[in-house]
Amino acid sequence: MPHILIVEDETIIRSALRRLLERNQYQVSEAGSVQEAQERFSIPTFDLIVSDLRLPGAPGTEL
């Protein structure tokens, strides 16, 4: 099962993306910022990262 990381600071958007992906049989992890994602997860283990480009602290392209 593909593993997807969602990095989005807006909780409503992050939750909606998570529900959509989980309904389609994807394994999903989430974080509210680049820093949180880097602290909680081993980034190279994900098959796909869906990230907001404008996040607090660092842009999504940092991942």
C-alpha cells in the first residue's frame, strides 16, 4: 500500500485530504509544518509527499 505524507498547516484541508486518500486505500501520515514532518518521520520512506508550498517556518519545497 503506497504511503503518503500530507504536510499542510490548515487542519480542515489536511483532514479532507487524509479522508479522501484513506477512502482510496492509501496509508496516510500527516504533519502541520516542515519541521514537524522532519521531526516525526523518516522522509525518504514515503512514496509521495503532498505539501502546501507556503507553510510557517519553511516552505514545503524543503522536503
